[in-house]
Amino acid sequence: MTKPEQARIHNNGDCHASWCGGVGDWLQIDLGGEYSVSAIHTQGARDHYGYVTMYTLSYQTSGGNSWVDYNENGIIKVSFDN
């Protein structure tokens, strides 16, 4: 397993220099305040070894105690990327 700090766009290196999560793994990112997120970008490893095939997004507001799955019309949004 690699460190979450390596989950950066345009990270130079192969899969071992990027964040390589497995099924069920997640990244938790604290934006330091409340923001409107309008896009999410994923990128495969430079050596084409690892890449995202699908993901979901959950969020928590400041002071919130639980995570909320992002949904559209009550259906959890599953994104297919790369």
C-alpha cells in the first residue's frame, strides 16, 4: 500500500510513486472549510499499470457526524473514469 500523500495529479513516477488503493480503499480529503466541488479528476499511473475504473463520492459538512453519498435523484452516483 502506498501513502495517500502520493494521490496527486501529474505525480512523476510509476504506480509505486502514486496512491494505489484496492477495492474498498478510500481517500479522505479535508478541504479545511466548506467549498463547492465542481469536478474530480483521476489519472492513471505513468507506467499504465494502475488506474481508476469507477468510484463513488461521499461528503461530510463541517461539524457533521456522518458521511452522505453523493446522489442524483436519490440514486448513488457511480462514476466511471480513465
